[in-house]
Amino acid sequence: MTFAYTLEIVLSLIAVFTAIVLHEFSHGYIAFRLGDPTAKTQGRLTLNPLAHIDPIGTILVPIVLVILRSPFLFGWAKPVPINPNYFRNPYKGMFYVAIAGPLMNVALALGTSAIGRLAILITPSSLLYGHGFFAAFVQTIFYLLGFFVIINIILAVFNMIPIPPLDGSRVLTYFLPPEGKRVMMQLERYGFLIILALLYLGALGGLIKLLSGIWDALLGSYWPMGIAG
């Protein structure tokens, strides 16, 4: 295992961890603004990554996927505790809380992409694609930024799948009639199994192609995604 490859793994995990923590923080922040103090009283309304670590979703799963060079990298943090009873309208409140996470990831992806593309315009090509210490340093920064864009796009789109407990299910539930809301609540206990089954059967293959197209468009063909050895 080369130093460059090891560094790519470390940077990939940093990008994944940061995106996940900011995603969860946005849920807690919006809930707090809507009157729910649960996340704050339990110490979860913080950017301290230690407060959001899930041993499996935040550490084990991303590490295994990165090492295996999986084309689809994912992970999760401990869900921020939300009590919809504090909201004036529980379903509407949960709609805002749920959509806050994916919107945070979209904003991070767009902002990082814009900054990176501007930086590419003013960075000499000898540093972007060459070899040597300074070139490797510059490419390391761009690799981190590029992977941060990718993981935020994945989190934003994947979390909007309308299957419990993903955020998309909360968004969809807000628009459903009472009977539809009851069905979504009943699916909650089986949601994770449904997601695993869809992944195993390859039913999300089209989604992965969509994700690839989105981050390719954001990063562009000139974005350096390798580190000089």
C-alpha cells in the first residue's frame, strides 16, 4: 500500500465524517429553531464529531467501503433525537427537520465545487497534475475537496429516497393523506431491511448512475482526483 493510496483513504474518511456530522447537526439545529430542545439538552446540538459517532455507520462501514474501493460510499451518524410533540404542527415540523439534512449536503457540495473550480483557474497545471512535494500538497487539497463534493451529493440524494427511516420518507409523509401517513409509520420497522434488499438486488443501479452524473458535472473534467506518489 503506497503512501499516496493511504493518504487518499484518510482524506476520504475525513470527507465522509465531516459531511455526516454536518448533516445531523442541521437536523438538530432546525428542530431547535422550531422549539424542540431535545438535541440541545442531550448534547447533540454541536459540531463536536465525538457526539455524533456511530461505531458501525460512522467508522466501520466507511472504512470497509473505502478500502474495497466501492463505487458507492456511504455512512451514517447517530440520529439526532427529535421530539415532534414540541412542534406546533408535528408533520410540518418533521418536514422541515428532515429536508434540512439533504439541503445542507447540497449547499456544501455546491459551495465546495464553486471554490474548487475557482482555485483550479488560478493554480498552475504543473501543480495540479505534476509530481513533487508541492504538487502532491496541492493535489491532496483538491482530492479532499473533490471527495467532499462526491460524498455530499451521495448523502443528499440517497437520503431523499422515500423509505423510512431516510429523510425522504419524512418529506413524503407530510404530503400524504392520513391513511398514507399510517402506512409510512408501519413501514418504519422494516425500512432498513427494504433498503438493504434494494441494494442487494441492484435496484438502485440507476440512482448510482445519476449520482455519478451529478458529481461529474460539479467537478468537471479538469479536477485532479489523484495524489502524486
